[in-house]
Amino acid sequence: KFYLDDDYNEKPSIKKEYKYDALGNYAGYIGYNWNNNDWVQEVGLSNYNETLYDENGRVIGFASPYLSEKREYLTDSDGKEIGYIRYVSVSDNGEWTILHKIEYTFDANDDVTGSMVYTPTDGEWVLIAKYESIFDAKGRDIASVEYVLTDGEWVNNYKYEYAYDDNDHETLHASYIWQEGKWVGYYKYEYAYDYNNHE
């Protein structure tokens, strides 16, 4: 992309490099700004996720330099995803540091109902939090609660509520925080749609 300077000469402005994964699938792009006669990578102009594969070509996770985040999926013996390990990049050398592990919980129908959160401590996974979700008859998530483990007991932390219209568009996203023994509103978003389903 170019712009015109005061003398109407074309000058470089923005450049995008498109990225592809190991199998040739489109993975996003990295954006650059022209600065001091050189291209400088700009995080705000980038949107790049690298898909990770095992030796058999199966997807096992993704890495996003744009978000400084990487996830490695956890699977059971049947290949079903049961959670993931999340990494973050906290330095400029490209190294990844484990942040936490998520393990999904399932109901009798094998549907995900929540998750357990573990953090690495002294070489072991230590349970620190959990999420429980509530679904309506159509399988839509209408509420979820986050609990933290404090002195061996589960304590309310955050709650989220969702609502939908007849076309399954989200019409409400509300958040609450647990304070002094009760849920206190934290934020709320309400959405409306026209007859063309435009927000």
C-alpha cells in the first residue's frame, strides 16, 4: 500500500506478508509499516495463526505470534479433544512458557459442561480453578460460572449470562463478579438485529 507525499510521489506505507502452514493452508498475514526507510513489523496490522501438526498430519494445536499465545490440544485414546495446554511468549527470543492446562468436563451425552484449570508448580499440575456451564434445550450456552480453589474450598469468582433470539443471534452478554457474598454486575452488552439479521 502506498501514499502520496506533498510532491505527489508514491511512498510505501503498509505491507502485508501472507503466511501458510506446513500443509499449504492459509494461516493469516503479518503487517509492516514503512518507517525510516525500512519495513517494521506492526502487531496491530498482523493476524497470523500457525496450525501445528503431528507426523500424521493431524492438527495438534496452533501458535499465534500475533497474540503471543500457543495451544497444544490434549486428546484421549480415541482422538477426541479433551483440553489443551496454553503457552505465552514473555520474551523477544521466541520461547514459549506454559501458562496453564485446561481439561474439559463432559456429561452423560459426552457434551462439554465445563473445564478444570491447572497451573504448573514444582513440576506438577495443581488445580486452581474450574468453570461450569449451563445450556438450554438447543445446546446454547446460557450461563457459566468460574470458581477458584481457596483453602481447599470452591469459591465463586465470575459469572456470565447469555441470551439469544429466535434466530440464535446473541442478544445479551452479561458478566458478574462475586463480592461480599453476592453477585454484582460487572458489565452488560445487549445486541439488536434488523429484519436482515444485521446487528
